[in-house]
Amino acid sequence: QVQLQESGPGLVKPAETLSLTCTVSGGSIRRYSWNWIRQSPGKGLEWIGNIDSGGSTDSNPSLKSRLIISLDTSKNQFSLNLRSVTAADTAVYFCARGDAVLCAMDVWGQGTTVIVSS
Amino acid sequence: DIVMTQSPLSLPVTPGEPASISCKSSQSLLHSNGYDYLDWYLQKPGQSPQLLIYLGSNRASGVPDRFSGSGSGTDFTLKISRVEAEDVGIYYCMEALQSFTFGPGTKVDIK
């Protein structure tokens, strides 16, 4: 079955760029939408943004100015780049598959912790 | 922006007994296609969220039939007919109509 795995640095310095990759295995990335969600103690679950198989993106308005989401179909991966991070960006970051028929996120990665600190 | 609220925020349950969680949205989640764009997720301890219910009342693949979702518009309910020990965790509702906003979560644990 489809599995998602997040990867990237666990520690990022303030003002730098947070970069994460989600690798999709057991299925094609050429369907569905591909989402990033984060969870911090202070804010619960927060949707960050997504990208569809055609490369169109959508994002949380609160993060849009700092966010780039990209797709690499040759590697079955999608990526998150969040620039100018602060301590408020410290969270567990999840990737998840979005199904347009279900209108839901039906497969999730295990999550990766990112701490923003100098 | 759509604001999602849940109640209660904490729910101690007795195995074998029913349980119910309420979710309310600040705007109607009823799409013009007739479906309510409301999903329910369960995050078990130490795990990522898993989809339970989509479009208000449809159980996701593999979800036991003791879980059911109901409601429309702005008021929704998740019911567990007979709670089992494996059902502990945090339950979230999420609107899928606008910006995928999650509710604050309801923590379910065993009494």
C-alpha cells in the first residue's frame, strides 16, 4: 500500500529556510494532491499547503509569503521550503495524500520534528 | 476564515459504553454538490492522524462500523457506539471546504 516518509534536517537556525521532502512509495504521485501539515503544542494541527499532480499549489494564507511547495514526479517526491523561520515554526511536520473523491487526507507520513533554534 | 470548535475537549470513557463528540463550524460546510466537506481524524498516542470519516458521514476504508459521523451545515457529531481501549487518542474534525482548518481536538481516554 502507499506509504509516505518525511525527511530533512531536524534543526534549523532562525531566519534560515526549512526544507523537507516527502517520498511516496507503493503508488504513483501522478494522481491526488500532496499536502503538508504541522503540529505544534501551541497551535494544534495546521494545514500548510498542497500541490496537485499538475504542479498547481495552494497554501495557508498565513504562510503563503514564505512558502514554496514543489513536486518531482521522477523521484515520486514532493518538497516544502519555508523561508525566514522563527521559533514559532518549531513543530512536527507531516506529509499527507489528499484524495479529491474523498475530499480528505487518507494517507499520512509518520511526521518529522523540526526545531528552530540557534 | 472558517473557525472549527469541538466539545468536549476532554472525554473520559468506559469501555463498552457509547461516546459522542460535537464539532461546529463558523460557516456552512455544505457544498453545492450536496456533500458536507467535513472529515474526522483520530491521532492515537505517538502516531500520525488517521482518517476516520470523510464527507461528514462516510467511514474510511478499514474503519470499524462502531464509528459513525452525522450532521450537516455547521453542526456535526462523531459517535462511537461501544468504545474499545484502542480508541484512545485525540479526535479532530477538519473542514475541507476552504482551507483545511482543524478543530482543537478532543482527547479521549479510559476512565
